[in-house]
Amino acid sequence: MGRRNPACEDVWRGWGLPSQSRFTLERVAAPPEAFVKKKLRFLGQVALLAGIYLLGNKIAAFVHLPVPGNVVGIILLYALLNLGVVPLEYVQDAADFLLRHLVFFFIPVAVDLMNWGGVFYRYGLALALAILVSTILTFLGTGYIAQWLQKDEKPCPN
Amino acid sequence: MPQLMIAFTILLTVGAYLLSKALYLRYRHPLLNIVLLGAAIVIATLLALNIPYQSYLPGRRIMTSLLGPATVGLAVPLYRQRSLLRRYAPAIVAGVSLGSLASMLVAGLIALVAGLPREVVPSVLPKSVTIPFAVEIARIHGGSPGLASAFVVATGTLGSVFGGTLLTWAGIKDPVARGLAMGTGAHGQGTAMAFMEGEQQGSMAGLAMTLAGITTASIAPLMVRLLLRH
């Protein structure tokens, strides 16, 4: 596997392979006021993320962008992090936690499927074909052009 | 008692999540998808107890209220990986754009030719991007969030089971290219598989996943106009 980069591994894992949340000894044994402070700081981070999300929605609505507010929110937060307006420490605990459990939020959305059984019954084959062909072409298209652009690049040591 | 129903639906969903996650962590098989398995448990319970979908909605609203802020949090890993982003900028930009365009165009054309209903076509367009983006893109363009999430999971499952083999078969060996293809083609599920191949593939897949969401959201208005004009 080569050298590990702990900063990215933990976060990226959250999307597909949710790791168990770890309860360390320090976390359990910490004095109560430190515990409360930590929780409050965490809630503050969630509030900041929520604020940026709402601002993204407002901007999208105000400019009549046909783009979702969460996309505007990501670009906004990325810009704020790069400009140093929002330090990473102000958002990273909440972001890491929410991303680790991102899959949870998808379940209530997928429950909507109980209204759509008929579509799969009637158009199942066409849908399967659309998904299969377009997924194959996406993999090949992205893979080929990226490999072609990478051919001058020396391979990464790790 | 509506409050009781809300509490029940939330507890049910949390339970379904924990159960399907435990199953996935135990067997680690890409076909054991947490989203589909969890939703199936919830739907089966609602049907068995004769609870209509409308009664699930208040709880759904509460549970999904944190989805937006969580999605904005995707900027954090993007920022942590900004040096990779700069270093591989040409491959990332070209790969993600071409892949997102191909995904939408091909899926949309097939759906259109097959005569799918008008609200299904915008739901199939964002099939390659992660659910929080797909749901919003579908909603803005008159599609169904639930359907969009199902197409996303179908794509992700397909891509995570066969994607690696397909890339190897096509002679795509460069780890950066493989990671980008997995993240662009199969979002979070592809990213999980890319991490099993290696750190570099995984990081590139994670970047590609977020960027493909942004790209797809930006191209979708044009694509809808192109495919669904009167």
C-alpha cells in the first residue's frame, strides 16, 4: 500500500466504508467541562456549515442559478478556506463526523422509492440499459483521457 | 399522535442504518449496499404496519435537514487535497468533465429513445454523482429525488463490482486515471473500491466524486434543455 496519508484516509473512507466511530479512553475519561466545551464547539461547527449551506441556497435563488444551493455552498466554503477567512479548525470536526455518516441521510431519501415501484416494473429494461451503457462509457472516457494526459508524468513513488 | 409517529420513523431509520451498516462491515460485499438495504428495511416495516408514505414525511424532513450542511462539508477534504488538485489539474479537469458529460448524454439519450416519462429523464441524468447532488439536480429539473437516488445506487453498485475489471481490461493502468474514473463513474461506492486498490487511487476518486457533482450540476441545465425541449 505504500506510505499512508492519515489526513485523507479517514475522511475519504466515510463515503463508502463508514468506519465505526471510535471512543478513545481520553474521550471517555475527559473532565465534564471539557466534554461540554467540546460538544458546544462541535455544535458551533455544524451551525457554521449550516449557515454556509443556507447562504449558498440564498445566492443560488437570488442570482436565479439553475444549480443546487449545496453546490454553491461547497464552492463558497472552499473559497473561504483558501482565503483563510474560515480556518480549517472551525469546520473540520463537524465535517468529518457528518461525512462519516453521510450514508445515513441517503436512507430517508431512498424510502421515496415506495412510490415508484411501477416505473421499474414498466421501464426496468430501458433503465438498466441506460445505466449500464452510460456507466461503461463514463469509466472508459474518464480513464482514457486521464491516462493519456498522465503519460508524460513520472509515476508517483507511493 | 404525530410526534409519536415522527419518533418511530426516525428510530426505525436509525435502526435500519445501524443494521445494514453492521451487515456491510461484516461481509464487505459491494452488493450489500447500505442505502438500498436500509431503505428496504424501512419500506418493508412501513408496509407491514400499514403506515402510509405521508406519515413518514415529517420524520424524513427532520432527518434530511442535516444533509445540506454535511454536503457543504465536502469542501473540507477538497481543501486538504488541494496540492493533489493542483498537481494533476489537467487530468482531473479533462477526465471529470468528459466523464460527467458522457454519463449524462448517454443515459439521457437512451432514456429518451426508450420513451421514459418526462419526470424520469431528469432523474436518470445525474446517475453518476453522489446522492446529495443527484437529488437536488433531479429536483431542480423536475425529476424525482427518490428515483434519482435509486439510479445513483444502481450505478455505484455496477461501477464498484465491475469498474476495476473494466479499466484493467481496457488497459487503463495509471493509478491517477483509475481513481478519477472510479470517482467520476461511480461516486462514493467507486471511491470505496478505489481505496481498496490504493491510497493514490482513493484520493483521486474522492476528488473526482465531488468535482463530478459540481460539474454535473453545472452542465445539467444545458443537457435538460437539449434533451427535453418541446
